[in-house]
Amino acid sequence: MSKEEVLNRIREAEARRRQLEEEARQRKERLIAESRLEARRLLEEAMANAEAGAARELATESGKLKQERERVLGEGRRRLEEQRRRSSARLPEAEEGVYREFLRQAGG
């Protein structure tokens, strides 16, 4: 093989190496870009799932708080009504006491 043939083969091999390196670099860049897009998609999906979960949890807790509020208000109303009933039942006795005290102080 002549010196010229050897040099041509070396040049061809170098050209092929550069071509393979360029293809590898392009493949690497494409894979990085695809990976970034997939990572962004997964992050957005995870955020949407987290927000949906938080919304569900908030709705559940809000419902529980509403039930607890209604229970407490109902208990307060029941106690108030009971106190009114007892007060109303004692009202004639209190009126009688005030009347007797009035008469006593009036000298009657």
C-alpha cells in the first residue's frame, strides 16, 4: 500500500470519527432536550396531582369543620333554650319575691 493510500485511509478514518462524534453529540443533545421535557411534564403532573389532593383534603376538612360548627351551635342553642325554660319557670317565683320585698319595704 502506498503512502498516499495510507494517508487517504487515515483521512477517511478521521472524517468518519468526526462524523460519529457529531452524531453522538447531536444524539446526546436530543436526549437531554427530551429528558428535560419529560421532567417538566412529570413535574407539572405531580404538581397538578398535589393541588388536586390538597383541594380534596381542604374540602374534606372544611366539611368536618362545618359539621363541628353546626354541632357546637346546636349545643349552644339547646343550652340557651334550656336556660330560658328554667328562667321562665322561675319567673313567677321571682316576681312574687320582688313583690313581697316591695311590700316589706313599703311597710305593708
